Amino acid sequence: MTASSRNSSLRTRTAAAALALGALLGGCANKTAEIDPVPFHPNDVRERHPIVLRDAPQSLDVFVGRAGGRLDGRQAQDVADFARAYRRSGKGGMVAQVPTGERRDHAARDTLAGIRSELARHGVSGLAVRSYPVEDPGLASPIRLTFASLQAALPHECGQWPTDLGVSSYKFDASNESYWNFGCSTQATLAAQVADPIDLVRARAEGRPDIVKRMNAIGKIRQGQDPSTLYRQSTPQINSAVGGGN
């Protein structure tokens, strides 16, 4: 075998070995990619169950009372609170859905008149009226007041369990991650309790400082005194408070 033939054979074997090594490394890389743990969902509950702001309807059901157009105390208070909520965060107009039916028309008109009067007392006018048919005459059919407002809520419902809490998937069970529904109720409760949804987006402006208190503290510092406030409160004895001193 000549030198050129030996060199050609050596190059061929080297290329084949390189291809085999590349294929082996590629197989290892694919195997590694398959067994690397991949998170099933975000670990942070604020990312898994984010609180979002959206325009959603806010409703109040006022049940049709007796004829005469007067609302009872509870109904009047509910309508007054609903009017204040509309003036604070309502968008667009307010709509009243009134039930229809032979036995309900007169009483519903009177109740609607009482609602209009209570709304007007609290600065709400221009109530749009719609009607809806009563499917079951045996059930109470209320007048539903509705308006749109900015509300904080979750984009999905709680109580979903996409993965089993038992030992069904070793890959998921060995990852030591929280289950998907974890933190959902806490986020939903926080969204329902917030007074102003805008507070979740940005903080409110700082109020005016107490100038008198600030100047008193500065004066104490200039005199070398402690500027902190000392609260002194004398606590009476328990026996003297209950009248058993003797």
C-alpha cells in the first residue's frame, strides 16, 4: 500500500469516527433534554393565578314588593348603597330588568317607581328599563339593577386540578412543586376584598404632612432632645376597676 493510499484510508477512518462520536453526543444531548426537569406551571402564585382588572357587571336584585311604590327599609338601604357604588365607579348607564307577567305588572311598576325615587335621592337618574319573561310563575322574580364597573378578579376559576395529588407521575411528584390550585383562593379573596382595583396597579399619592408635628420634632432636635413621642397611660388595677378593692 502506497503512502497516499494509507493517508486516504486514515482520513476515511477518522471521518467515520468523528461522525460516530457526533451521533453519540447528539443522542446524549437529546436524552439529557428529555430527562431535564421542566416546570409544569409557574411556582409563584402571583404568576399562576394573576389578579387582572376588567370591566364587569355589578348587579343588585330588588324583589318585587307590595303595590304602592314604597320600598321597605332593607330594600331602600340596598338601593342607596348601590347608587353610591355607581357614582363612585360606574361606567355607562344603569339598567333595570323588570319581570313581566299578568300578576306582576302592577306590583313591578310600583317597585320600579320606588327604585327610581331612591336612586334620584342619591343623584342617579336616567335609568334604562328592560323586561324579561318569567319562566316559572311560582318563583320570586326580582328587578335586577346592573351597571358596569372596573373590578379585580382572576382570569380563571379556582378548584381545577390538572394533575393528580397522588403518586401517578414520578416526574411531577419528584419535582417537589406545589399543586396548580395552590394559592388560587387566596388570590381570589384578595381581589374580592380590595376597595379600589386601581390600588393594585399604582399607589395613591402621599397626603399632606402634619406641619405642626414636624416643626415640634425639628425644634426638639435643635434643642438636643429626643424627638420621639412618649405615650403615657396609667392602667388601673383590676380590683379597682371591678369594684373589689377591699
